[in-house]
Amino acid sequence: MKGELRGFPNVEIETCDSKGTTSGVLVCEQKAVAGGVAAVINGGNLLTADQAPLTKAGIPVLGQSDTSSPNSFATASANAEFAAIGIGLANAGCTKMGIIYYDGTEFLANLVKKGIESKGGTEVARSPIALNAPDLTPAISKITGAGANCVAVSLAPTSAAQALTAIRQSGKHLTVGSVSAVFTQKLIDSLGPDLTNGLVVVDSQLNGADNNPGIAQIKAAIASQGSKDPVTSNGIITWIGARLLEAALPRVPGPVTAASLTTALNGLRDVDMLGVIHPWSSVEVDNPAYRRLFNHYGITYTVNDLKAAKNGDFFDITESTALR
């Protein structure tokens, strides 16, 4: 973030490490409020569970944030990405989808279903499994027996790897789809090409390995700070927040405060994000639950030989009934 904002020398940047805990997030929120900061950029997803201190203080939150709070400028939504799985599988040619998911998370399966239905496809079967299920063969057999030509996976990485293995061992040619947070590059590498070739993953932003001017600029911003860290999804989200501040700060007519910056951020339209995400416009979605989700777009990747390649351009998830 410092590298991207180096053109604004008067901007003071403070960092707060939540250490990946909800209590740590709360401490960071309280620190931001006490310090009277003008904005918070959040790369992790724990803040979305309780953003109340920042909302009460009227501090704009850019990045991973509550999609309904009036001070949010959300770049992603886990729920929206599950709808994107269905859309992404349809874009990859699937017409009959099965869904495998954890028992008790039907709401996520329903979002996937709405996604594919918005593209004319259908759900033909779903298989809930226990969190610690040792054998996923019966669940996969139910889906293959229903005539599915693709499977949406709504599971944690370990279970997702089990499911992919069982699908490949079934002898059926099924396209498998999930979100990139499940099938990370690390997991794809560990599973190997025999299991992952043809895998479809969706995201709300470009992959950090993409050959893209925006990704190159992120790498340059990281290097300008003397770091050799790789480009991660959290790093991309942080860069997005910094670029939005770059666009908003010149619009603030007087002192930069949380209120004046929020007004400027709300006025952003068609901000060029160098292709890393769809051009940004702070236009609210017509759904109270997702009102402040301004990056409501998905993109599909297909994996071959351990590399994810874009399958088309960004698509608007709000076209799915899942976000209406």
C-alpha cells in the first residue's frame, strides 16, 4: 500500500496486525477509532463479522468489509463468489450441475444453484456430507447417477481434495468448480495435473500470476518497499484500496476526514483498476444484504498443467438472482 501511495507524501499509513483473530480485529478497530483515522484498508476477511466500531465512527472501510454497512466499500463477498461458481461452471459449458457441500450449509449450495440457473443451467443433485466424512464416494455416486456433467464443490480445501479425487476415480468426465480460496495454487500444485486438469476456479479479481499491467504495478509497488513478497489475494485487495484512495483524495475539497473521504469515495465512477478488477463505480446494489458490494464481478479460470488461465472476461454477479 505504501508503494502505491508514494505519490501522496502527506498520507500517513499505520498498520495493525490482527494476528488472524477476532479479538485482534477488534483491537485494531478500536485503535483506528481512537486514532481518528480517515480510512481503513482491510485485506483479511475477519472484519466482516463485526465492523460495528468502525461503522459507528463513520470510518470508511475499503477491501474486505461488511457488504451492508454505510461506510463499506467492499471489494468481495464470499456469498457472491458462491453464486459465481454456478455462473462460472455455466460459462465453462455445464448444463446439469451437482453440488457437494457440508451438511448445514445449504444456503451456500442455494447460491451456487441460483448462479447456474441464471445462465439457463439446472441443478440435478446435491450431496451434503459430514465435516469429517472419511469417504466421499457415496456422495459423488449420487451426483454422477443423476446425470450431472459438472460438480460444484463447497468444501474446505482438505475435503475438496477428497472430493476431486473421488470424482476422478468415478470414471465419469465431470467438470469441477469452486472458488480460488478453496483450490489455491498451493493445493493445485500438491494434487498434480492428473487431478486438477480442467478444474474451474472463480474469483472476484485477477490471479496474482496473471501477465497483466495491474499485477505488474502491484509487484513494482511491493518491490519499491524493498520487499520480495509474492503477490497474494490479500495483497491485491490492499492495492485496490490504495488505488481507490488515489482516485478519491483529489476529490476532497478541504481537510481529509472520515466524513469528507467517504463522500469522495461515494462519488467514484468508472475508476480504471488496470484490469485487476472490473472498473470501479460506487453504485449501490439493489439488495440490502449486498448494497455496498461495489466489486460485484467474477472471473473464471480453467486449470491445465498446474496453471490457471482466464476463461473469458469479468461477468456481473448481480445478473444472477442470488443477489436480487
